[in-house]
Amino acid sequence: MSKIPVYFMPGLAASATIFERIKLPEADFEVHLLEWEIPLSKESLVDYAKRMTNKIKEENPVLIGVSFGGILVQEMAKHIDARKVIIISSVKSNLEFPRRLKIAKTTKAYKLIPMSLILNLENLAKFSFGAKINHRLKLYEKFLSVRDIGYLEWAVEKVILWDQTVADENVVHIHGDLDDVFPIKYIKECKVIKGGTHIMILNKYRWFNANLAAIILETKTSAD
């Protein structure tokens, strides 16, 4: 029996190293890690997703995306036949956005975010207090791979302006009940990880290693 190809897409600006502790049985799965490309000038999310599908060489792959990567793999699946789409710490439509993102869309407040601040983690660390915050910043520094301001502005806008209003019922959604970016109260139909935050792909890797293979192989999706 041939191995099932599984493609992992990281979150906004993140490197595929966020998946370094995620293990799938090598006898059954062939893992591929995708990385963000710098978008072309005025490139739409649809066109970007089409371009990213060129990196997929096998038929009927499993697409797994985290956060904005979860949005992207849903868009990619509109252009290829995917065996399964799994999103983690993400959303299935813009109806699952928290109020602040809906307000940001209406007011265009996202255009005022100074992207250079996000990129300059060293400066951010000077204003942070406590070991927990500094630990999180060190994590971000390790996993933030795309430090291009044009990419960041593009990505933030594409998240906020994502126009999908109807969720694909075949998408498997894994979400933490402590996610502070996409709060669980706005999320419908998902497998809930207790104590999972927005970065649970990093610190709940044991859960994924114990459950992800079975979720991929499930023939019928079901919500927990």
C-alpha cells in the first residue's frame, strides 16, 4: 500500500519548524512541509493558493494548516482534489471571526498596525515584563521565518478580508478551548483540545502525535 501524502502549512509568518515535534507513522504517511512564499504585487488569496498548489506533487493529499495556514489550505483545496483538509487553531469561515476582526474589517484599522514593530522582536522584548512573556517572544523569534513587511501587510489583510461565509462541512477542525486569537465561543463543530491555546501545535504536540494519524484515517468526520 502506498503512503498517504500529508502536507503541513504553518501559521502567519511562521516557519514549518513549528511541526518539528509532530510525528506520524512513517510506514503509513509521507510528510511534506510547506513554507510561505512572498506574495506577488497585489496577488489575491485565490491566486496565491493556486500558486501554492504547484508545490503539491502527489494526488489526493491530506492538507493540514495552522491559523492563517488553515485558511490557505482551505483555499488550496478548491483547486485540487484533497483526501482530507484539517485545520488547527483556525476558522472555517469569516462567521467564526471574533468581533475585533469584524470591526477591523469595517474600520480598516488593520492598515494602521505598524508591521515593523511585529518584526522587531528585540524591541518588543524591552517592553515585556515577566518570564512567561519573554519565553513566548523567544518562541516567536525561533518560529517566525518571514520577516518581510510586504508579506505581513498582505497576510494580515487577507485574513481580515477573507470572504468565505459558508463552512465546508468536510473540513476537520481542531481547536483549543483557550485560543485567544480565535476564541472557542465563536467556533462551530470542532474537536476541542482542553487547555489548548493558539500555539498548541507547539505545546500540545503529544496530543497530536497520539491522535492525528487516526483523524487522518477517519472515513467520516465527526465533531467531539
